[in-house]
Amino acid sequence: MNDRFSKLQQHDCHEFIRYYLEQVQDEQNPIPAKKQPIMKNSEEAWSYYLNSHTSIVDLLFAGQLTNLVKCSGCENVTLTH
């Protein structure tokens, strides 16, 4: 494993599984491009992510979050991804 998980230190399962999944993900995904293109919208960004992250970890656990904020005064709605 890694020096991070030596016998003389205390760790929990969550920390271990996150480390393990990161390692699997890094091994299976292709090397990313040095310069990422500028994305115009969330669909374009998600498509780029899916094309460059093909590991089983990404297929099972990756997703895109959407944050909706609505002003109670003017009822303006803002979406971010």
C-alpha cells in the first residue's frame, strides 16, 4: 500500500476505500490532456468528463451536481452545475 496506511497509525474504512478507489480510477483512466478546453455549458463539460474518465469507479460513482438558488424576493432562479 502506501506510507499513509502504516501499522502505527489509526485509519478508518472510509479513508481506506477513498484511497483505494482513487488508485483504481487513476490506473484505469487515460492520461488527461495538459490543457482542458473551455466548456460552454454543463452538457459539454459532462460529455468531456465521460470521454476522459472511463474507469469502473467513474461509471459507478461519478455524477454531476446541479445547484438551484431561487430568490424569495424577485423569484430569480440561478442554476450552476
